[in-house]
Amino acid sequence: MCNNSKLYEETIEVLKNNYIKSNTNRITASGFNYAILDRRGQMRSVGNPCKSETYGIVKKMIIKKGENPYQPAVNNTKKPIVYECLKHLIKNIAPDFEYTAITLNFNFKCKPHKDSGNKKESLIIGLGDYKGGELVVDGVEFDIKEKPLIFNGGELTHYVNEFDGNRWTIVYY
């Protein structure tokens, strides 16, 4: 992994032009808000809104019997400039890191959680003009601002400390 401030600045410029709508599907990280009946008449939990979107290969929300449970994320084609930028970033900071999905968060202060869908290690990096916002992993604080960190989010409880300013985190897993 390397430190490349020009690369980080270029990435931030792309991210500043990317609107991330509120997502209520990150219940373990954002916290439970309420429950609803979905279109199929099944009870579904709704999380607190957070600015978070996913790229790469993702698990389908509704899986039919015998169907492949994975599909390309909608954002791959909906936001190709952002997707290419995120792939360019990881290629330059950790070219040998293997991943299938990328989560982009904006000003998201996640609650203590484990990523139940993660099967292996994740790489996270923070970008922006923020102060604070350390990632706490099993009680240990890590400054991830322009400093990639690899950890197993499926096995280790993690959350974010308070922060001021604009904070993007990019998680490759």
C-alpha cells in the first residue's frame, strides 16, 4: 500500500460530484428504525437512513429458488465514473487486494456491528476534510484518513467515532 495524496484529491473531486441518496437497508450498521410489511406481505426491518451505496457484485434482495443469488450492482452502470474511480483507487493503493464489492459511505457514523455478509478481510480508507472519525475495531482506534486498513469486519465488531467535516469511507470486500 502506498500514500498518494494526488490520487486521494482526484478521488474526492469525483466523490463530491456524486449524490448518494439515503439508504435504509444497512440495519446492522445504522440501527433499527421500524418494521413494515413489504409488497409480498412479509415483515421487513427498516434501518435509520444513511448515505451509503454499493458497487461490484452484490447479493440480490429477493432470490428465487435455483437462481444465482449474486448480481452486478445497479450503481456499476448507473454511476460508471464513480465505479471506475473506486476501482482505480484500490488498484493504486493495494493492487493485490482481492474484493468483489465496494461500499461507499458519506458522513456515516456507523454503530457497533459486524458485517454478516463478509466472507473475508475488508480494506477501508477514509477521505475528506474531516477531523476525528477514527474506526474502532474491537476497542482499538485506527486513523483511516488516507490510511488504508485491512481487517475482518465479519468477525470483528467495529464502529466510527464522532467527527466534524465531510468524510467518505470506501470499503472493499
